[in-house]
Amino acid sequence: MDNKKKDFTQIGDVLKKFHKDEDKYISREFQKYGYDLAEELGDLKRVSLYIKLAKETPRGFLEAAKNFVKDAYNVKSKGRLFMWKLKELKTQSSNVKSTSKNPKLK
């Protein structure tokens, strides 16, 4: 039972991390993730787009595209590069799924 207590965060610690001005409209984890993603990409104009992506897109795709943008050098638009890479990852995934379902394509 002691191990279970260690997994939980104290409510005081959670409240210390909560920013009243920034987080007042965020009630779900995916909303916070989408906001943080938009902030990291420097694209706060399109926060709602990143929140929608965080809700509907597998987190692995988002993380891979975000890391790709982080590693890129001299990027004009991080948001545009992120969206391009996300599209590439989704098409690669769908191609892999379609070839695994159809043995003739292998």
C-alpha cells in the first residue's frame, strides 16, 4: 500500500504548478498538451488547432513531429514544418497498415 501512495502527487504541489491566468480555461489534459505544443512551436494564434490535434491524434505522432521540429535547423515556420511532418507520419502509418492487410502488396 505504501507504493500506491508514492504514485500520487500532493494537491499542494499541483496547485503550485497551476497558473491561474494561463490555465483558467483548461480542464482536460489534452487541452494543456495542445496549448503547450502551440507555445513550444511559437504558434499561439492556432492554439485551438493544436488542442484538436492533441485530442484526436495519437500522442506518438505528435511527439515525433515535435521532436523533428526541435532538431531542425534554421526553420522559418515551426508550425508549418510540424504539420508537414505530422502528415508524413500519418501517411507512412497508413501505408504500413494497408500493406500488412493486403499480402499481395508485400
